[in-house]
Amino acid sequence: MQFQQLQKQFSAHIRDPEANPRPADVEDRRMKIYRELFFNNVNGFLESGFPVLRSLYDDQRWQQLVRRFFANHHATSPYFLDISKEFVLFLAQQYELQHSDPPFLQELAHYEWVELAVSTAQDSGQLKPLFNVQKQPLYMSETAQVVCYHFPVQTISVDNQPQQADEQPSYICVYRDQQDEVQFLALNMMTALLLDALSQQPGMTLAQVCEALQRQAPQFNYQQLYQGALQIAEQLAQRQVLQTLDC
């Protein structure tokens, strides 16, 4: 057997030993070491990265979920740090919800992952604190993300597992504070729209943001939008969610 064929058979067996036989010239005792080592490493990362989600599953069902991910998902990153992201992608793009899965599985997994994503996000140092929100160009912090969920993921626990989505979605800003601690800030729709506008077109002034918001919410006049956006922007600048360019 050629070496590349042996490699493929070896890795296929480690991924899914029930569907792929081990190489004939490798004894099962040795293969078991590799099977357990690789799977347990991945499982350990997922258990530490998704503690709430893990708590909702018994051992057997959790092992089945991780095994499906391990066997079927082909990661695009070689880094262990990205295993959590790959798991979220697997749940969103490949996995079909089982009867025993909670309906909020994908959203809860994303919510738990985004904390890690924000905590490890790179800061280029190009942005600085914002002191004059009315005149300086506005940028969303490089270590902040705005997320939207239809289930109240921030309240889910073993004793609180909603089976129906909320009537209104929840908007949350996840960001790093000045002590590099990850914080979660509940947003109303207008604040979410403001931050979304800046993520789409960074560097706008507050007046330009309000013009964009008025196109989406024509029921409000410009002055109403400006006063509301000014108050929101000042609060976000204090938290350094909004920053400006370091020229």
C-alpha cells in the first residue's frame, strides 16, 4: 500500500472507526491510542468552549454530537483555537437537528463561541478613544461584534430551555472593555442599526449615520434620530465600543 493511501486510511479510521476499517498492518491496540487521543482532544476543547451547551446533553448524546462533527466536518484551519469556530460552522451548515436536540442549538453555540472570538480578536492599534462623537469619524472597535438571536440565549440553562423563539429578536454587543475583559451589552433595535451601519461603512460622522438610519426608519424625523443617536454614541464611546481613527 502506498504511503498516501495508508495515510488516508489511517486518518479516515480515526475520524470514523465504525465506517472505515483500520489499516490491516496496524494492530487495533495501537490504533485505539490514536483514536482516543484525537477524539478526546477535540472533545475537551468543545466541552470547555461550550459549557452551557454541554450541560444540556447527557454523556451519550454529547458524544454522538461530537462524533458527528469529528467524522464529517473538514476544518479549514489547522489551529486548535479555531475548533470552536469550526464546530459552529458545522452546526450551521451541515448538521441536521435531531429530535433530541434543543431548537436553539445553533444560536446557543454561536453565543458561546462569540465570547472566545472577541476575547482573542486582534487589535491593530489603528483606533483610539473617541471624545467628540459629533465631529470625529466613527468606527466600531475591532474587538466588538453585534449579534442577533431569536432565542434568549443569554438566559438558557439546564432549568431554562425555551422551546419557542421570542416574538422579537435580541441584539447583543459583545466587546472587550479597557481591562480586556469580555462584556455583553443588550441593545435595542436602533442601537443595533447604528452599529450595523458603521460596520458596513466605517468612518461616517454621526450626521451621516443618522441620514442612513432615517432611510431605514422614515417614521422618525432627522432631529429625533440625531438626538437619540447622539446619546447612544456617547454611551458606546465611554465603553470604547465606538472609537475613532488614530491619525
